[in-house]
Amino acid sequence: MQKGLIGKKVGMTQLFDENGKVIPVTVVEAGPCVVVQKKTVEKDGYAAVQVGFGDVKVTRVNKPLAGHFKKADVAPKKVLKEFRLKDTESLNVGDILKADVFAAGDRVDVVGTSKGKGTAGAIKRWNFGRLKESHGTGPVARHAGSLGACSDPSRVYKGKKLAGHLGAERVTIQNLDVVKVDADNNLIAVKGAIPGPRGGIVVLADTVKK
């Protein structure tokens, strides 16, 4: 990984390319992020940088974290994230990373927490088909229907698709294009949709796909 940033989803809009074609984009407020800690192979067994994003009141930070920020001489941050970058030597504790880390034309993977949808039925959660609404099916058109075998094995197999908790989980969208970077306002426009609600925390990093 060459570069990465923590950001906040602002919302969706659209841009036009030089041919007048509409590009749907998600705007991300990426950075400014500050380097809070450097990890080295000698001390930690691997090389990485820990990056913080989003200001938070000192009173909202517990004592261990407060000491962590004080050691780095950095104002407390809301979100901490590690990036295993190829070149960590050029970065030092206290360095500021802004949106211009990325440039238009880059390909990124975006990680976020999807919108929570509570307990959902099998139709919404797994795209099950509906039951027919005639001939005695009863008021159960959106139920899952039969679950399979009867006397053998006399149980429901593990991993069976059922109703249950939907959303509010970590989701990665891979290989998205960076359409535009506004370094002055720390905004990055990424082509397409990314997980999470407006205001949700997201992580942008170089795509693992080549």
C-alpha cells in the first residue's frame, strides 16, 4: 500500500467529464489526518503508521488514549487507524496528511460501515421469492417457506439463509476511481457509491487490485 486516509462521507452528487458525460460521485471529506504513532520492524515486528482523524474534546478521551496522544504531542483524535505503507520512513509523528495524498485517476478501495437495517426478513435479506397469495397460503406471502429436509437430518443445516440482522457491518468497495481532488477543502470525489450513511467514517486506501 502506497497511501491511505481516513475520511467522512459527505454525500452523493454528480460531475461532468470533458465529453459532457455524467459521473455519479460520492464526496468524502478526507483528512486532515495526523500521524500519531510510527511502528517499526525492530520494536513492533512490522512497519506501519497510525493515523488519527477528527477532533474530539479531551474530556471525551480515556486516560490510556490521553497518554497516547500526549506522548505524540498531538491533539486527541476521534478515529485511529493503522496503514502498512511501503514507505513509512518519510513520515514522522505529527505530520499532516491531506486530501492531495490522492490524485484524480487513482484507484482506491473504500471501507465503511453499512447502514443498519435491524432485523430483516428473508426476502429483504437474501432476495427470497414470495409465496403465492391464493389457494390457502394464508397471510404469509413474505415468509421463507419450507426449509428443506424432514426426518433426515431432522434439523436445519448450519448456514441456512434465514431472517435476521441486516446491515451495520464492515463493507469494502474495491477499485473505485478518484474523479476529483479538492485539496483546499480536503474533499475527494470517488466514482460510484460507498457504504454507510452521510457523516459515516470511511477509510480510503490504494486498491489491492492491479
